[in-house]
Amino acid sequence: MKKIIVITIFFCLSKAVIAQKKIIFHYRNIENLNGRISDVKLEQYFCNGKSLEMPVVNKSLKNDSSYADDEMNSKKIIVGDLERMPFILKSNDGTGLIYAENIWLKSMFLVFDTLNNFNWEISNEKKKINNEICTKAETDFRGRRYIAWFKKDNLTKVGPWKFGGLPGIIFQVSDNENIYSYTLENIEYVDQFPAELKVPNAYANDEKISHSIFISKWKANKRDLEKDNNVLTYTLTGSTNIKNIVAPIKELY
């Protein structure tokens, strides 16, 4: 009887240790916005159900207005102050999800949102990704249909961006139009993270707004950019037809 108790305690402690391991999930995010391709690498720092996801910064860049996924990649995304990078903080302690995102080239906004608001349909379809057997799942989320492939894992339930709620690790996920896609490239176990799992200090004095307010601001900016579309302007050398093309938004509502 004593042996059984010892074995049970050891098993429980082992599970607790595994659950609290520090893991970095290296994702690649590709976005095809009206033919303009964005290719960014992301790091998601994960421990005990809490995670912080941020883009990988090109260390050679100065604190100006650009970042890229590596030094050899010529593709850059304009985001503003490098101290105020976009991020997504997910927590399982009831505080939900907080993220920072900019609207076009304007300032970053600090936004709070719901966590794991996904109703997944898990199928029996399987495929191998990076030598791991993954299961297919689909969901509708805020105006888009997403297809995910995940590896079942009882202790680690994680996904890129806002994705979550599946019983395991999401290896791939994309919308059915292939505008937005995420792929897990590597999993790294570490002793320490390069950043704390909290809202970055650069946002300490920002007022949080709701996701619905952020979307309304985004749509208002879109209307403002497009209001002069198809208006002709005349110069000494001829005329020009104004056409501002606004890229699709990931969440339609």
C-alpha cells in the first residue's frame, strides 16, 4: 500500500513539473493581403497555461519604424516604435486575453478580449506534420472559417495568435481563403524566457479598450481612407483616379 502511495505521489509531481516547463513555440505567420505577402516569425513563450506571443525582431534594426523576421529577409512591416511591439498575452487565470495592435500606420492600441472563444469541430482526419501525427479541426471565428491541425497533448494546450481551446498543440492553422496562415516550425525548452509573461512595460500607462471598440476604430479608419476613392484629381500633366486599397481585416467583427 505504501508503494502505491509513493508511486501515485511521484506521478502527480512529475505531471506538475512537466506542466510548468518553459517552452518557446516558434511559429511562422504568412499573410497574403491583396497580393502583398507578409512573412513574419513569431515566438510564443508558454508556461503553465500562460503565454506571451511577439514577433521576432531583427536585432540589426534601430528603434525606428520597422521590423523583420531575420536579417536576411528584406520584407519589413511598418509598426512604429520598436519598444511598443504588437503582442498577445493569454492567461488561464480568468484575466483572459490582452493584445496590442496598430491600425495601419497609426499608434498601437492596447485591447482586452475574450479567451479561447472557439467552437471547434474535430474530425477523424489525420496528417503528419514535422513527423507528428496531427488531427484536423475546423471553426468559424468572427467572420472567417479556419482549419487547424493539432497534436493531442493533455498537458500542453496552445496555439498561435488567439487560437486555443483544442486538446493539444496547434501545428498549423489557416483560414479557408489562405489569407492568414500559421505554421509551427520548432519547439524549444528553455530555463528562462527573454521576456516576462505580462503586458510589456512600454504599455504600462495605456488605457485598455475592448475588442469591439478596436474593430469599430479600424472600420472607421477604413471608411476614412476609402472616402475619396474614384475621385479624379487634375494636374498640369493629366488626371489621376484616387484608389486606396485597404487590406482585409482578420476579424470582421
